[in-house]
Amino acid sequence: MRHRFLILISAAFLLSATSCKKESPTLSLLVWEGYADPSYVHDFEISHNCKISASYMGSSDELVAKLRGGSASNYDVISPSSDVATMIASSGLAADLDLSKIPSYQQTSARLRNMPLVRVNDKVYGVPFTWGPNPLIYDTTAFPKAPDSWAVFWDPKFKGKISVWDELSTLYMAAQILGYDKPDPSHLYNLTDDELDNVKKKLLELKPNIRKM
């Protein structure tokens, strides 16, 4: 289960978080597809006299690569998943939040607000706002009963029939199979070198079953 955050990475945006009316600025977003749907972006632009410019990312890896490549200053708001949120906050790629300028922050779930993932040295770098599982999509003719574990991917009878994402979530899946999320699920994002070696071996065992990445 991964959480997603809105992280503000430009100090300029902090000054206009509640109102953009003075200079009618453009707010630049780097978010997941669908996070800047025109149906609600339009109303925000009208009510705050702003222009929203949205760019989209396909994976956490892509997001980090863009930020590290020097593009961090091009965006006011990003939306990383929990697998990279802490690294972004602690590596100087994001600005900490002035929560006094975000009055709705206290209306978010206390469970999400209290998560340590975007808290560094008593500063808050993001607003966690949603969470959910990575989906498993399967053919009901091949699975009369719904799979209850990622372990089904390793079943030899599915040789050449499995597709997995070509991104970090596949690594976390293998790490879960090896039990590295017990007792602390967040440990998946802080694996040791030995654990990573074991994950690599586990994924290589899956290779014969992979039809497509």
C-alpha cells in the first residue's frame, strides 16, 4: 500500500497557496495523470485568478530523475508516492511548508498528517492526502478464485503469461513476498544491500513467467 502526497517545492507558491489574485501567476504542477482534470482545474483558475500548467509523470523513477536533473525549480507542486517522498524531502529537492498558509491542512486525516514520511527535522514537506493498494488485474477464466497473494506470479503454470510494471512497485512486490514489510511496512523503502540482493534473486526467479514489462 502506497501513499501519495502533494509536496510544494517552490517557496513562491507558499505565498499564493490560499489566493493567487494579485499577480495572476501560473502554478506549475508535476503530477500523476488525472490529478489536474480540467473539470475542476477550470473552477480553481476562475476563483483564484490563476493559470494551472500541468505536466505528468509515469513513475516515481521519472519524477526523481526530473528533479535531480535540474527541473525542480520548474514546478510549484509535485505529487510523489511514499516510496520517494522522504528522499525528496530530505535531499533538498523540496521546500518545507508554512502550514499557517494552508488552513485546510488540519482538515486532513490525522493518521495521514502524523506519518513521518514527509517530516524532516521537525519540518513538514508535504500533505499526504490519499492511499491505496497497487492493483492486481487478472483473467477470471484463469482464476476462478481471486488470488490472495502476489506469490501467485511465481507459479510455473503461468510461464510467459505475467505482466508487471517496469518500476519500483515491482521491487516492493518481491520484497513483500520475502516478508520485508513485517513488522514495519515502511521498511520496504529502506532495504539493506543484502535484502536488495535477495529481492533481485526473487525477481530473477520470476523472469520465466514474464511476458511483458
